[in-house]
Amino acid sequence: RCVSLVHIHSTINGDGTHGGLVAVTDGGGTIRQCVFAGSMEGNKTGYNGGIVGWASTVTKIEDCLQLGDIQCSSEGSHTISRNYGNVQSSGCFYLQPYGETSTSERHTTERALSNGSLCYRLNGNSTDASTTVWRQNLDTGMADSYPVPLQDHGIVYFLDGVYTNCCPDIVQVPLQAKPQSDIYFDLQGRPV
């Protein structure tokens, strides 16, 4: 699990093989529950991947977000990974396509990223603290503009049509007051 905020400034003319997380997966492996939210720039540089620059051998990319601001040539590039025949991708989302995309990746929106709905979806609509990986501060602490796989951020709940960090166990219910005369209470709510 990781969040990459790397800024790649490329002066290469042609094949850059840059990736938001990994340039080349030479021995295969799995990239799971990661975010690329950095940037790549270089108008003469192409042949890059949003997550992996080149998958030399079978590489699994699972439950990742490609949110990078990519300002490179899209020639020969792929939103998730180049040499896509070696990629087994599942549960990945992207904000902006870059080069080619495949049917296993899903487009998302700024709204779904920022309002908690994508975070809730990435967790399979679960709020179990022992199993949820994706977190997002919505109304606790400093608000996150996208989900992160970091356990020190808030769990996202869906309550009354709103995504929130407010735990359903502590939702406040307004008290119903019954008019009664001559009953007084102290500051702790005890009758006096």
C-alpha cells in the first residue's frame, strides 16, 4: 500500500517508460491498494504508464487509483500499464485516461473522489475497521480530496444518503421534550 505524489519531469525524446509507481516490473509481482496522485510532464516523452511504465512479466495491479496529472505524449502509453498483455488488472480506477485504457479499469469523477462514495465502494460498502483498507477524512481532521490506503484517516460511512466519518453508534438523536410544570434539573440532567 502506498500513495505516490512523485513529480516526473522528463526531457526524453521518445520512449520514457515512466510509471507513477514503478517504471519496470522485471520479475512480475503484485501492486495492490496504491494511489498515484503525482504528475508527469514532458511533451516529447511518450510510452509511459499511469501506474507501471512497462510490465515485462505477468504483473497484478489490484484496487489502485491512477489520479495523476500526466502532461506527456500519449503515444504508446496506457492509463494503468504498458505491455498490458502481461497485466492482470482488477478494481482499478482512473480520473483522466492517458493513452489506452482497458475494460477492466473504471473511470471515476472528482465528485466521487471527494465526497467519499468511491472510498465506500473500494471497501465493498463495508465499515468494519478490521477489514477496510481505504480511508478518507471527510468531516474529521483535514479533508482528503481522494481515498487513501492509510489507517490514520477516517472510515467512510453512508448514513441518510450522505457519506461521512461520523460513526453510526454516536449519531445524536434530538430529545423530545414533554411540557411539564415545576420540574427543574441541574447541569447533569438530574431532577432537583
